[in-house]
Amino acid sequence: MQYSFAGASDHEAFRWFAEGLREVMADNGHEYIEDVERAKLVVNFFPKDEPRPFRRSGQAVFVCSVSEFPNPFVKPIPQGYPTLVRSLANLVVGLVNGDGTDPDAHFITPEQGHYVVSGNHDRMRYFADVYRRIHPLASSTLVIDNHFHDDLPEALWQGDDITESLYRAGKKLDDLDLLPAPFPMHELLPARDVRQLKRLFGIGGLSYGNLSARYNEEWFWMSASGVDKSNLRVIGRDILMVKDYDAEENAMVVAHPPGVEPRRVSVDAIEHWMIYREHPEVGAILHVHGWIDGVPSTEFNYPCGTRELGQAVADIVREADDPARCVVGLKNHGLTITGTSLDQIFERIEGKVLPTVPMD
């Protein structure tokens, strides 16, 4: 994987961190390049309280911001999350000078996870721990593109019994009120950055969770990105038919009715595709931003919409006693739940889902 630096990596506060990061990235097989336009991962350095967004040339590029956080740094989300949003990053590293020989490195993720690498470690261990936190970005492939085809069979233009089940399930999902704590984009970002953020990540409004249901051996219906899950009605806008994954183009293949301007399918479509293809007995999948104690969980906090997160979930489903009735924890994010139908999933989880996802 090729990566690059942007911003003030030669700034006195960051030079030491940039040098150590380059060493550990090289030790793990990553290539540094000067051309940020060709890099898959961009590490963007900027001074404290001066967040400077790096505007990606493509969607399948991850950005890790590096800045300074105040000391004391005791409220990670209100103190650190605005920096993540304002710099349009997938991950922010805030360096905090304290009692240690080196600064503590505080990591903030979009899912509001918070990790700390202590500055009290020796240099080799310090940057090994830093790399472990950056590794999910450095090794992930985002699947966010859609190839749209207006070839949905006419008999499905108005939906079917399966899309009715998605409508019912969307209402139930809304009733659960499991919203991830939203950030006030319009308060934290200028209008230009809001437009950029929406373009990059397909944000079309308040969106929480997603759901899908199998149509046949290869196709499945799935909720669109950024739509109101309590009113999934319009085929091609609210609900889409996912036909395949084009590995060469790294895009989901989506069918919609002619004359309908389609929305992008949910970013977790690649994960659902992997599960449906491997487990014919799985008839439906639900993703919620909640938690159930005692469930097996993914080891790393891979970004949503990546092949790696999809594979990590699929691996756990494969090991389950019954893949068609499986609950998988997504580290610091939520749950993926399989079932024979969406109605059956909601029957199983009723009264069991906790609204707070544990962070570690």
C-alpha cells in the first residue's frame, strides 16, 4: 500500500512523529510516495486549532489527521471529535505532551472510539502501537462505488413481499431509536466542506443502521444510504436491488427501475454480499448501532464499507453454530445480525439490544 504525507509534517511538533511513522510503515511493507494524488492513505499534519482538510481526489482514499490536543485531554469526544470532522478525516491522532518522555497519542475514530498510546513506552514499542491503530486504514479497501443499471425486472418496479418486509423492519428499526451520536456538521464545517463530506461518504441526511433481505440465490434487496429508515417505500430511491460485486472495478452492481434516479446503496453492501454468497440459509441481515453483551466481535475497528470489515464479519458468521441466526459485534461500532427473515431477527433481539456500544 502506498501512502503519503500532507500539510506540516516538517513542523517541529510533528517531525519526530513523522520519522517514526515512516520507519514503522516501511517495516510493515508500506511504500512512502511524494505524490499525494496517488496515495491510498494520506497522513495530514496541521498545527493545534488549525484543522486543514485534505480534499481527496477519489473516494477510496483514507485520511489520517495528525495534530496536537490540549493538556489536560480529559473529554475525548467534545475535545477531539471536532478536529476529526473539520479535517474530513477517517481517523485523527492528537498528540498530548505530558509527563512521559514522548507525547501520548490519542486516536479518535468516526464511530467515536477513543484509544491512547502512552508516551511512557520506548520508541520502538510506541510506534508499533501507533501502527496497530493505523493498520485498519492502511490495509483496507473501501467499496463505496455503485454501478447502476436500470434493468430491474418490471414486475419488481413497485416492490414485492420482500420489500414490504424491509418497510416493516425499517419502522421497527426507527422505534429502537439506536442513533449513533451525530455530529453537528453544519455547525462545525463551512458549507464547502459539508458538500465535500456528503460527496465523499454519500451522506444524504440522517441515517442509522441498515437492513437487507435475500431475493434469490444471487440478488438481495437493501436499504439505500442516507434515507429515512422509517419510510422505505420507493424502489430505486429507498430500497435497491444488489445484483453483484464487481471486484475488478471495486463496485457494487445495483439494479433500479427505469426513470428513477437511484441513491447509493448502503455502505455495508459488500459485507452483506459476502454473507449471502457464502450462506444460502441466511435470508436477511440487520445492522444496528447498539450492542448485545457476550457476542463475538471483530478484532479491529475496520472502517465501514471496506472489504476487510466485511471479511472479518463473514469469518465470524462462518464459525457460528448457526450462521442463519448469528449476532456479530463490530468493534466500537454496533452489531450485524443474520436471520431467516427480518421479522425473525426482530423477534430474536426484542428487549436485548443495549443502546450504548462499548468502546475500548
